[in-house]
Amino acid sequence: MTGLIVQKYGGTSVGTTERIKNVAQRIAEVQRTGKDVMVVVSAMAGETDKLLAMAREFSDHPQHREIDLLLSSGERISAALLTIALNALGCQAVSMTGRQIGLVTDSSHTRARIKHIDASRAKELLNNKHVVVVAGFQGINEQGDVTTLGRGGSDTSAVAVAVALGAERCEIYTDVDGVYTADPNMVADARKLDVVYYEEMLEMASLGAKVLQIRCVEVAKKYKMPLVVRSSYNNEEGTLICEENPSMERPQVSGIMYQKNQSKVTVRGVPDEPGIAAGIFDALAEAAISVDMIIQNVSAEGHADISFTLDTDHLVEAMEVMKKTAHQFKPENLISDSNIAKISIVGEGMRSHSGIASVMFRTLSNENINILMISTSEIRVSCIIESKYTELAVRALHDAFALKTAPTDMDAKAKAEQTKAL
Amino acid sequence: MTGLIVQKYGGTSVGTTERIKNVAQRIAEVQRTGKDVMVVVSAMAGETDKLLAMAREFSDHPQHREIDLLLSSGERISAALLTIALNALGCQAVSMTGRQIGLVTDSSHTRARIKHIDASRAKELLNNKHVVVVAGFQGINEQGDVTTLGRGGSDTSAVAVAVALGAERCEIYTDVDGVYTADPNMVADARKLDVVYYEEMLEMASLGAKVLQIRCVEVAKKYKMPLVVRSSYNNEEGTLICEENPSMERPQVSGIMYQKNQSKVTVRGVPDEPGIAAGIFDALAEAAISVDMIIQNVSAEGHADISFTLDTDHLVEAMEVMKKTAHQFKPENLISDSNIAKISIVGEGMRSHSGIASVMFRTLSNENINILMISTSEIRVSCIIESKYTELAVRALHDAFALKTAPTDMDAKAKAEQTKAL
């Protein structure tokens, strides 16, 4: 539908009745400009955690099907309240649940994947100039049971309905102004980015940027749905997330990311034989533990050291697996270190610029920060360092890549180009 | 289904996670006896009011369709939590929403009437020895929108699914032990009744007995579904509500009811002409104000006085209507009195015993209580008196009809006869 904008409001944006009134006013203003508006809402902040805590009073392993029914209530409540608030402003609005918007998923309760959307009823309502308010995060499976899309699933709901209805863009409203070159709480002169490409955003999301869920960006990328991340507390323009435009110059690096909650496990002195690494990582995979970086060094005497990193949340479990598994390889030593952090630079510009990684290494070295591990992708370089150097490293890299100013306004030009197309 | 028991738990019975655990234990015990159990739950106590209060922050007249989506969340939350609690006790249970239980209603949002129920999926689950936990109070209309059955609608849901599945009885769990001969807070020796007939219960419910909703009793009566009202806090037997059994002797009076929140409006000195009363009560009906008792006295001079009673909640509105309408009849006087109460005796035994009304009038007279208005049905006599005499009147009538003891154990016999049939 030309002229349709999908707006998604997160939990803090609808966290109180006062905030819901503000959101309603914002939506009513957009509608007055002649645009059709579809809104996707999350549960009021705190609601999901409150419901989960109640369920956990009964069981450490509540049935996923029941958790889905339980949690989906939160979004239904927000949707009904926002719809009432909109009508009170004279803005005709109708709520729709996941089922009513025709969002059908597979049956993987608590982390369902969308199969298809039949938004014909929503389309009709939009054509009749109603604002349609959708309860995010939820759908139904083919048996008619309520499913949910996992934490942050409302973002995915929003992009999916935007795609289904051919919206011109999907705006994700949150409590930050957009995507920054670095965490503004850590880097005083961090700058909001006007444009970020899908690929960059995917890397950033996988590196812990909480502003958008990976799946939401994946769906947007697949269907080329432009995303805008902006704050529901002000009228700043936010960040546009869109397809890369090869004709545009891009800065070498778009942002600096860090993750503190990392640990490193090292198995020293295992035989340097085929199958050792496979044995270790099969066992971890079986225990559903995700491993991030891996390195293996071979020593002179035909022994190898294997190190890998993972989220500290899984360290205890991983060490138990390792004690059982590594035992058969008779390692000299099994040690873990939780005082590490992962520092990453991300940028589409890396595809066409060489030498960016070495700027990163040199910058860290100049600050006397030792690099423990390195991993790279086409548009990312990550280094594991001692966690006490995190702030120092992020600030030094932010300076080294001159991120506080948009280089020769490339960003602005890119944005102008992209928004013309909308 | 033979051997199926439907149990309905009200808001206080599932008001905390601790209470939900108790309810789960109670259900698990019933299932262990070999019975199939279906459970209907209300929202946790206070939840519905909390949601309504939020809606009213936006609008004095929120859309009924949105209110239904909003409020139906409360029962879905209870259903999911109770199901999780049951599974944690090793009792296989599955939740179902109004839609999943196939409860289809008309489209009168906030007070929908049930059209039909397709409980085939529930039946299958029960056959596989699952406890089915149903979110009460809600259904969907033929368009697929969520509807609710009005306050207390979970009782009606429970009876309706009991009928649809051919349950052997429907147990309504609440915070009182059953139906009493009078309000136990007012009459110290009020006695719990073992058996109450549908007709009596209908009268009692319309006279303000909050233990059961009128519609729930109507449906039970229509389909002869035995109801049991009992407490979820203890193991007392409760009150059986069932079809009358003409072969059984019944006490003349089963219970004494009172309603305090009553007002009387009197229009004095209107012309004694056809159409005057019609004019007055048409106007009140148009304003959707329910009138209870009506009397008209004709004076010597060809003038009439018309009095009627109504809930005090509607008094202000009714007086406004009367000021406009009565004006054209040029009444001498328009007065209202809120210091009145309605005292009623109810009993199936009245059908076959004469003189019961006069015992009531004499008892009140003996206490020097003046009767302002009287109305009767086949199994009920109601008197309007000054409200300050309420307690005195109820206690005197409770004594006069000897309600503190079950006369010649008729109740017990009746019960034995009825339960044999189950």
C-alpha cells in the first residue's frame, strides 16, 4: 500500500498510560498528514517479566505453549489501551491480535518463525482510514494455538506486517534516538548515524547492539523494507537502515561495538591430532552452547592449545562439558578467564578499503592494550582484550576512525539519496 | 461425557500464586479419583478492575470491542498460570481460550450471549486424560473478534461448557461455603442450605445474592445441569442447585434476602387519566433505567400518586428524566427517598403453602416496622421498609420461618434423592 507507514512502539514507549497518550498523539499527527498508519505494540515495560516471574513460581520448566498464552496477553493489553487512547483523540482505530492480523507461525513455541501473513482484514480497515493497532510478538500456529516470536519479537512482527502490506517504511520507536557510532554512555562524542546498511546492522545486532533484533533486520534485508530507528520521546529523525548503495562513498568504519560479558576457555597441551577440536566442539554443540571465537596453536612438541570464547552466562555449563570431554584427550591444563571483552569495528566501507584492521591493531597497541584473539568478517574486525581496557579501547578507536564527525557529509548524501526513493 | 466434572474458580480463588497452587492441588486430587476434570477460571482478583481503570484514563466511553480484548487477557493469564501449576504437580493439563473451546457468541461486546460451543478439541484432550483449563468470561463472534459475557460471565462459561460436554455437574468455587438462609454477616444463626431449586436461586440472584449470576442459573435450569456452589478454601460440601422435585416436601421459605441500595420516587397529584403512567415509564425505559416496584394510588379528587423504586445508582438520572417528563402532567410534588430497603422471602414451598405472606407482614408488624410497598411472585414476597429496620426485619423473619434448623431434615432428604441421580 503506497503511503502506508508501520510504526512499532516498544515497552518503554507504552510503559505508562501517560506514555500511551503521547504515542497516540504522535500517531494521530501522522494520520493527519494523509498517511495510512499501522501500529505494532509491545507489552508495557515490566509486564512480560512480571508474568514470567509468576510462572516460575510454579515451575522451573513451564510448558512453552502455556508461556506463549501467558506472555501474549501483555501485547493484547497494550494494543487495546492504545486503540482506546486513539479513539479518544478522535482518531478511528481498531485493535488486532496476532491471529486477527493473520500472522501464522510454525509450532516452535516461545521462538516461533513466521510462515505467512494474511493481512486482508487489516488492509480493508486501513482503506477505510482506520489506524490498525496490532499486538506484536505473537501469532498462531496452524492448529490455532497462540505462539510467540521470542524476545524482541514485536520488531519482527512490525517488519513482517510492513512487508505483507507493502508499507513504504517501518519505523521502530524506542528509548534511544537511533544507531550511534559507539555507546554514547561510554563515548561522549559518539554520533548518531543517519544511515546504516542492513549488513552493518546485522553485524551490530550480533555484536550486542540492543536497538534492533537480528531477525527483524534479516527480514527487512530480505524484503528490502527500509527501517527507521528513532525515539518516541522526541522528534529527532533517527537512523535509516536500508540497502547498501554501491555508488555512494561510505566511511571506512561506521561504528565501534563492545561486549563485556565474555569468557575465554583454554585447553592446553592436547595431542595435535585430527579429531580433537571436532570432539570438543561437538560436545559443546550438543549441550546447545554457542561458541564465538576459536583459536588453535601448535607447540613444538606436537601438542596443541585450543582456546575459545563464549557468553559468560554459559561458562559454568561449558566448563562441565569440557571437564568430561577434554578428559579423554589428557590435556595438561583446562583454564577459564572471565576478565575479557570483545571490541569490534563494523563498516561497509571495509569491503573497498584495505588496511583498516591494521589501523585497529596499531591503535590498541599504542594504548598498550594486548590483543588476545582476533576474528574478522568482510565488514567487521573483532579483538578480544582484557576487559579493564574496554573504555580506553572504544574511545581510542572512535578517535582513530574519526567517527565524531560525518566524513565529508557522506552520510547525509547517502540519506538524501535513499529517502528520495521512499 | 459421564464422569466429567466442570469446576469454576473465581477471582479470589486464583488471586495469588499461592492460591493457584492450592487450586491446582484440589484439581489433581479430583483427577486421581478417576474423574475427568475441566476447569474454568476467572481473572485474578483485582486484575479486571485494574485494566478497566487504565482504559478509563483515556476515555469515559471506551469502545466495547477494545474493552473485550483488554479484559479477556485477565482470564487468559489465570488459565496459563493454573495450567503450568497443574503440570508442575505432574497432572497433565492444557489451557484453552474462549476461541479454542469453540465458544461462539453474538457481537454484543461486553455482554455477549453464547450462540454455540464446539468443544470437540477439548473432548479429545479430556479423553486423553488431560485436565483442560479454560479461560472463562470470553468467546469470539462470527467475525473472529474477542467478546466477553459481562461481569460474572465465567460462571456462565462454566455452565455452558458443562452442558456442551454433558458433564455430570458444574461446581462453582468461590469464597463462601454455599447459599445461606440469610446473610451470615447479619444473622448469626443463618444456615447453609444443602439444596436450592433453580427457581429459588433465580429469585435470590435477582434479589442481589452475589454468589451466582442470573444468566448462569438460567442456562443451568434450561439444560438441567446440576450446580454446586462451594468454597475453594475448605472441603465443605456446599449447596446443590438443581431441578425441583415435586415429590419432596420443602420448607415454606428457603431464605431471607435484603437489598439496601434502593430508592423510592413518588409523583404526587397527577391527573388520574389514561396514559400518565405509560408516559412516565416510557421515558425511564428510554433512558435505560430499570424500575423495580410500582404502585399507584388514586385520591378522592381524581388525582393519582405514582411511586416506584429503583437502584440508588440510577436515582440522579431518574430524577432528571422525571423532572422533564412529569412536568407536563403538572404534579403537585416530585419527591425521592433513599432511606429504604427491600426485604424478601423466597421459597419453592410457597407454591403449595398459603398464608406465608401474612406471616411475613405480621412478623414485621410485631416489630413495629411499617411496610411501604409490597410485591410478590409465586415463590417470593418482597416488602419495602425504612432501611434502618433492615437488620431487625431480616433477623425477625429468619426466626419466624424457623430457618436456623432444617425442618425435619427435609433438606438432607432432598439432597440424598438428588445426588443419587448424579
